[in-house]
Amino acid sequence: MKRADLDTITVLSAIRDHEGGAYGVLAERFPPKVVLAAFAREDRARRTEYGVAEHLPWLTAKGRATLRAAERQRITLTRVVQTCYACPSQWDAWDADGRYYYLRYRWGVGTVETQPGPDMNTWTDREPLASFEHGDDLSGTISLTDFMALAGLTLAPGAEVS
């Protein structure tokens, strides 16, 4: 991997996905000095912070917002299954890498969350990748086409939709 490949989104994603193990994961692909320089760059930009050791950073609100914005632009769904039609309208969805997304619209608010899979017993509290307001406080029905447009998601050509 080239040094240029260690961009902001790669660093922030590793910290989000691997927490304290992000340094080790990135150091397998990049020289350790390059990883530490990238961590320092993100700290200066206030997208991360660290306590006692710079190789153990965590995301700040700015870092989480940067990552959510970038991911919204990149999410292309290849499979979408509607699990409820109204109050809420909701779908289970996956991208080409097998990453799972929970799409939900209720009370006039749409959210896109990433979770380990559709089994709710495995879910943890996470900030939505995307959210939007549409309709009024009693709105709970929306089409997949409208939901995806308002959330900034893309459906892959030939995607499986049911």
C-alpha cells in the first residue's frame, strides 16, 4: 500500500471498527511511522483525540460526522428486503461487501444504521449514518425510492429488491 492510500476515511474507519486495535490493523498494511503520522494529522484536524498514548485514539464528534458524510456518499445497496410496510416503513439492506444496514422511517424521521446483521440481539447503540425529516410527526409510510433519495443512498444496477 502507498502512503497516499492512508487517507482520512481509511484512518477514521479503522478507529471506528477496531477501536484500540486500529493501530495494529493499519500497521499491518502501512509502515508504523506512516500510521502514527496519519493519527497525528487526524488529531490536529480535531477528528480524533487520545489520552495517554497517541496510538490509541478515539473519534470525536467531528470525526464521526466526517465518516458518516463520506459513507453516505459511498453506500450502494445490492440487496434490500422490506420487513415492514408502514409505521414504521423499514428494510434490511446489504452492500456489495456484505455490510448490513437497517433502514427505518417512523414519526416523520428516516434513519440509516449499520449493525452486525439483521438479528437485533447483536445490535448496539450507534449513531445513524444518515437521518432525515420528511412529512409530519405522524408519518410512518414511505417508498424505498423516496427513502433512498432522502437518505443519499444508491441502489446498484440489478440489485435484488423484495
